[in-house]
Amino acid sequence: MRIKRTLMLSAALLAASLHINAQTHMMLTDKQQALVAIAANEAKGNMEGLKQALNEGFNHSLTISEAKEALSHLYAYTGFPRSLNALGQLQQVIKERKDAGLPTAEGREADPLPKDYDALKQGTAVQTRLVGGQPFNYEFAPQTDYYLKAHLFGDIFARNNLTFAEREIVTVSAISALPGCEPQLRAHVSGALNMGVSKDELTCIPAVLAATVGADEAARCAKAVNDICATSIQQPTDLPVGVWPKGELNPYGQYFSGNSYLAAMGDDRLGLFNVTFEPRCRNNWHVHHKAVQVLICVSGRGWYQEWGKEAVPMTPGTVIAIPAEVKHWHGAAKDSWFQHLTYHTQMQAGSSNEWLEAVTDEVYDQLP
């Protein structure tokens, strides 16, 4: 589906996640990355971040049912106030997308439980699997032990519109956003492995947290993963210091698959901007009508591709003039930040930008 909107500039990008090191590639799907950002922003109570994460998820195969389930699941870890606030934000996002004509899949509801379902029995089995095959009893507070087994691991985990692995990705991400909960975080990192989350997937969660939530949350998660998985994840860091400003989050995030950053170079009426991409960022395919866009790479490594042609690498000093009416995309390499200046020239009356479909992982992942 094509969405038309006239913009002042065509600095359109996406940011999926911050790299951990040059040898590490993102092993989480776009939907899993969205679940990470959704959970951590819910736990922080960051409604603006949650809104953006929800939109990114809906742009990449997340369904309303899955989003609702993830936010409902989290009440057991972050409390009803956070969960209910987040569900209210979800309702608002759904309405805004409907009003804008953006596709948002309903998804399927969880299957009904059998009439003879025994929540305590099933929950005990699920909890035993989570902790590694040894029965766990919280004898100090028997009532809490019952709630954990019968309600959390029985009633909630029995709802199959999220997998056990997805629930643990959500849980690890949320607890990473809660200072002082490191023992529970380590326990759930271990539990995630037992529930089918791979070590490679776990090592990518801090990168997504760094890109979409914050450095503290990423560092907390990285330490827990290192402790449990005997890995050596470097603490995620921000964009390497340079002369080019990073700017603020891109206000046109609904067209992208993550965060990007925009900085006006002088008076923004001049139309010259610096755009910053985090690793794996790319914008949707798009067309500039009645205007030529110029890109000048100033930092990092990225890509530019026209429809039907090979992708062109961009490194500092690369200049590309994009003719009017040419379908294309541009963005960062998998393992590098990327910054380019952008401006328009040869603008005619009625110039505009037309956003098209997203660049799929199948297309992007073919690039080195």
C-alpha cells in the first residue's frame, strides 16, 4: 500500500538496533526487536517510546493480539499501573493507525483452555522447565508460590498467542528496565535459555535496548547475559564521538522500522540536515517527486539502492544525487553507524515525497 505525504526533507531512515561488536549480527527478527522495545518502555513507563515501538512492531508483522498479550503478560512483572497505562497507549496507537489508513493485523486470540485444565499442575510443570528441571517451591511465602505456579505460569503462560520464548524475551527486556532487580533478571536470562531463546538471540537484546530505550537498560541486560551465558558482550555504546551532530529522534518514525536521528544544520529553513542511522537502519522504498535529493556520507558506512539495480556502498565522501521519480532506499550497514547530509535541489512546484513498501530482511540481509 502506498502512502503519500509531502515532507520538508527526505531524510528517512530506520534503526533496528545498536551493534554489540563488529562480528555480531542481529539474530532477533524485527518483530522480536519490537517486543524488546515494547516491554522495556512499558516497564519504564515511557509512553512515547512505547508508541514508537508499537508502530515499529505493527510495521513488521506484530499483531494486535500479540501486542495486547505482551502488555497483559507484563502486569505480573511490572504491576497493573504500568500494564494498564500501556494498554491504553496501545488502544490509542491502533486508533491513530486506523485513522491514517495504516495496516494493523488483528492476529489470532489464544485458544480456549480445556474444561478440565489444572492451572496449578500445568503451572508447576512450566515453572520447573523454566528453572532448569528442578521443582521450585517458595516456602517462605506459600501464597506467592501458589500465585506464581497457578496464575503466572499456569493461567498466563497457557495463553498460546505468544510462545514461551517470546514471553521470556518480553520478561528479560522489561526486567532490564527495572533497577535493583538484577537477581530476577539473571534468573530469567537462564529461564529464557530453557524456554527456547538461543544464546545468540539473548546476546542481541542489549543492542536493541541501547538503540530503543537507553544505555543503562542495555548495560544491565548485557551484564546478566554475560553472567549466565559466559559471553563477553561489550557494553553497548552510543554513536562514536565526531563532529557531526546526532540530533533528535526522527519525527517520521512511522515510516521506518526503528529509530533514526535528525539534526538541522543551521536554519532548518535552508533544508540541510544531518541524518544519523544506527546499525541495520534503512528507510522504506520511496520516491521524490519533482525534486532531486542529494546525499553526502560524512561518517560510518551505509548503502544506497535504486529499484532494479545493485546497492551502492556509501563511505565518508560519497556523494549521490537521486533523480526525481526514482524509487530507492538508503540506510546503514549491519555493523556500522552511518551519517549523511541531505538536501533537495531542482525543486519544482508541488514537490513531494511518496513512501512505499518497507525494505525486507530478505533484501537487506543479502548485503555484506
